[in-house]
Amino acid sequence: MLKIIFLGTAGAVPTPKRGMPSIMILRNGERMLFDCGEGTQRQMMCARCGFMDISSIFITHFHADHTLGIPGLIQTMNFQGRTEPLHVYGPAFVDEYFEALNILGYLKTSFDIITHELKHGDVIEKSGYRIEAFRTFHSVPGLGYALRENSRPGRFNKQKALELGVPEGPMFSKLHRGEPVIINGKEIKSSDVVGEPRPGRLIVYTGDTVPSDAFLPYLKNADIWISESTFSDDMIDKAEETLHSSAGGVARLARAANVENLILTHISSRYSQDTTQLVEDAKKHFENVIVADDLMEIDVPMKE
């Protein structure tokens, strides 16, 4: 299971319908939080996705709208008796940020908080997947994150295996694992009955940034790219001045990277009543695009 829950989808200012930036990704029971704006823990309560079991928080950058929910979330975890360590990953200043929280008394907890300062190209290896960090281009140091699953074995051709004389049972499993078997003195290779490996799923989240071709190696063939879209294309000058993205700008990059789906978030309050312009700007360049809403959930299917 791989699910994305959009907890907050506003830009720098919340609106009645949009909370501050935060995304939860659930994978096979593991809960990961990407950014944690003010009010995130309340949104998690509304989404009924739970926060005591969050294993890690990934911070894109240290602007307040992406981080002010962290102290309250940590204190709530402590009040409810958490004992498991919490890992927090982020760009430059993650250690200093948490040292400041410690001085203010927010980190006097019953559990350990372990910070990890990442740089461009760092990889966090997990069971069955990895998180790749890469540089983004905003007014402060920032990182994007690519959650990339390991490839899966190809499809097993049961009929072909039977035709080659392989009996059902342990030999099927060996072949599917890539190991050869011997039948009547003849070697049957895994490749004889197992198709090409199937790619794992790929989710990319870039946080606040101008679009850049430097993202292409991480975006290529992604199932989902979650991108900020603070501005419509008629405000491209403002986007460039503030080092943010326009809808058309990210859509062009999504097309170049052969992304499957583009999801726009970090929506400016100027579009709080109507996001039509953002979608129209993006669809001039890329068809599979939607604007995220608070508490929207997306299941990411396996690739075949």
C-alpha cells in the first residue's frame, strides 16, 4: 500500500479551506511526514491518519509556513507517551533549528529526536525503497525528496514453467527469486519463465522552488510529482522574483520528465475561491494535472 494524504495545501497564508503545507505518505504501515506547517496535527486528526506512529519528518526548507507545526506535534507525541525515536531530515540548519527548540524547552521528551542534515545527492536506504534528497532553488537552502521503491520481480509464467516440466512448489519460488533449477538434467533459468523486472513506484515532492532541469534525473517517469504552484502564468515575473513556481512552468518540466501525474499544491490565497486558472495554465503543457485539496487522499497503484 502506498498512499498520499494532503494535510495542508496553502501557500504562505492559510485560508478557510486550506491549511499550511504538510503531506503524509503511508507505505506498508510506515508513516512519513513531509513538511509540517502550523495546524498539521489537527489535520491529521481530521484525516484519521494518526501521528503517534510517524517514523520520520522530512523538511524541504525552514520557512515558517513549512515548520511551525513541529513543536506542537512533538509536544503532543510526548503527552501521549511516545517512546519510539523520531527521525527528522532536512537541509542545512536542521541541527540549529532543533537546538533552538531544545533551548525553548520543546524537546524535553520521553523519546529521542534524531536529526539528519542532508545535502544534494544523499540517499536514505529503507526496507524496499529509498529516499533521495536533491537541491531545490528557493530563497533559503532547500531540498526536494524522491521516494523510489525497489524494482519488483517480473511476472511468473506458470504455464511456461509447467510446459518445461517444472512441478508446482518450491521450484516455482526458486525461479521467481532468480535462481535456476534442474529438471531431468536440464537447467531451467529464471529468465525462461519470469518476465523483465517491474519498476517500483516513484513519488517526488519538491517544496518551494523555481522549476529546474536539474530535477529531471529525479522526476523521470515518476508516478506522481507534487509541486508547489504559488502563481498562475500571468504572474511569472512575481514567481521568478520570489523563487517560486508557476503552473505552466512546472507543467512543462513534468512533460519533459515523462511524469505520470502532476499534483499542484502550496496554493496562494489569491486563488482561494477558484483554482481554474492554475489548471488551465498547466494543461497547456501537460494533461494529467490536478490541484490538491486539504485531506485529499491518493492511492498509488503498483506499476505493471
